[in-house]
Amino acid sequence: MSTRLTILLTVIVSVVFASPVLAQQHDAFTIGGNAIEPGTRSDFRLAVPAQEDEPGTFIPVTVLHGSKPGPVLAAVAGVHGYEFASIIAADRLASKIDPAGLSGTLVIVRVANIPAFEAPTPYVNPVDRKNLNRSFPGSPNGTQTERIADILSREVVARADFLMDIHSGDGAEFLEAFIGIYGGPLSTDFDTALEVARGFGFPNLVRYSMNTQEQIDTRRSLNRQGVAAGVPTILVEIGQNGSREEQHVDAIVTGVENALTILGIWQRPRHNVAPALRMFEITTGVSASHSGLFTPIANDGRYVWEGDLIGTITDYSGAEVERIYAPVDGYALYGLRGPPVRAGDGVLTIGNLTEAF
């Protein structure tokens, strides 16, 4: 072998083994015992085992593993089974994107809460009556909802470089489309999360500042599980009252596609979207003190002022038992349409306006 050829082969071997990009180029993506080869798609179910007298269930997942290495974006739909726009959008995304053109990986959880979807049941899992979005990180030995949360925490969130918790307005809710971005000292990479959030083109942006561990741990949601895992995270909210409107589905799809471009996973131009109209620094929740029939003053996004009447509650004899007033100035982002309400239920969430983040 000539000296020149020997040197050339030595250089090639050195570059291949020294470059992390080339070294990772042919790595499979592993999740739930599945190995997905580069440039391919895999559809599978993450099994949630039975426990004592509770049945098992499953979480349907699609992984689009790019032909080149890059970040992992996890998009989770159907944490609440009655939020249909997010679930339809997940189905559409899985069929639109060719993994061969990706530099990184898109993990799509199509329906996180199958029992609630198949029932269908707003807010809670009908098996154990728990809210999945208050049950993280979950437990492998807990109730069915806690076991679902455990699988999502270990198999999806722990593998993500960016997390989207995608919702779409549950039954009996009105909702003004918004993106929640997790900031503050305990969050990760707020600037990237904000850029991804802007890529959805929603009219409202909310910054949730994670300042204490108690904020993260109290009734921990999927999005706060992302924060706890050190993953940049956004909350996507669009649609209302179990909506499946095409405009809501398309808005979610557009936002996820723009995120792929922003994160460098997809080498395509961004869709043009409108700039946000309003920004909010966290939110203020307003709760009912009585059960009965709730009659709101309005069922849409709107400005409210401290002292404004939000709605009234009557008992089951028709007697008025409560009037609920806005505790702060702000903007009504979402709330109950009524009429059912239980003591302790949140009836309105008010965004606290800010000029800039």
C-alpha cells in the first residue's frame, strides 16, 4: 500500500471516530424497548401494565427518527381524552412528515390517556377518577393514571430535548388560544421556548415563572414534569368545549412544523404566522365556593377589571348561593361555560398582562 493511501485512510478513520455527528449518524432511537433505525418511522404502543384489580392500558406513539442526528422533540396530545383537536393534529402530523428529511427525532404521543379518550371523559381518567395532568411523575405501583404518568415520564419526557404539552380545551370550557412558556430560575432555555412558542402564531403568550420547587411539585402536570427534567417546555392550548374544528387542528400542525424548523430538525422554511397580541406574566385563578349551576357573564376571551362580576351560582332549588367577582385586572383566558360546577372548581383563569418578557 502506498504511503499516500495509508495517510488518506488514516485521516478518514480519524474523522469518522472523532466526529460525534458521524459517530451518531447510524444510531437507532430507543424507546419502550423499540429501536427505530435512522430515516424510518415506527408506530407502537407503550404498555401500561395492570395492577391488582385495575386493568392495564397503552399509549400509542409514533416516532419519526431522522436520517441525521439532532434534537428530540416530544409532542404529547390527549393528556385529557376529551381534547380532540390535539389528538387529530397528532394523527395528521404523523402522516405528513418524512423521517428521511429530519435531522433529529420527532416523538408523537397520539393519545396519552386512552381510557379517558375512549369513554370519552373530560378532565379525568374514568378508571380511577384522577386527572393525568396533576399526577406526574407518577408511580409504577400506583393507580392507572399514575402508571400512565410514570411511563410518560420515563419513556418520553426523559428522552426529549424539547417538550410540547398539547391541549385543546376540554368539555364545558371556553378558551382563548394561548401558549404557556416555562421560565424563571428553575426552568431551562426560556429563550428557545419563547421562539418556539411564537412559531404557533397564537394571540396570547403566558410566561409561567418557576421560582420554587413547590411550584413544580404541587399537583405536577406534564409540562412541569418537563421543567423538573430540565427540558425546555411549552404548553399549547387552542379550541374549546371538545372542539375538533379544522382551524384549530391546522394551527397545532403549523406550530409543530415551525418548531421542527426552529430547533433545526427540519430544514424547511417556517410558515408565516401572526405575531402575538398579548403577553401575560403568570395567571390568576378564580374558584367556586359552592356546587350547583354556574351561569357565567360571558363565554369568551375578554378584558376584565377587578370587581367585575364573573358569574353566579344557584343551588339545586334555584336559589342564588354565590356571586363570583374578578380579583384582579387582566384578560379572561379560559374558564367554565357551565352550568355544572363543584365547590373548589376553577371557573375562570385571568392572565396578568405585561409589556414584555
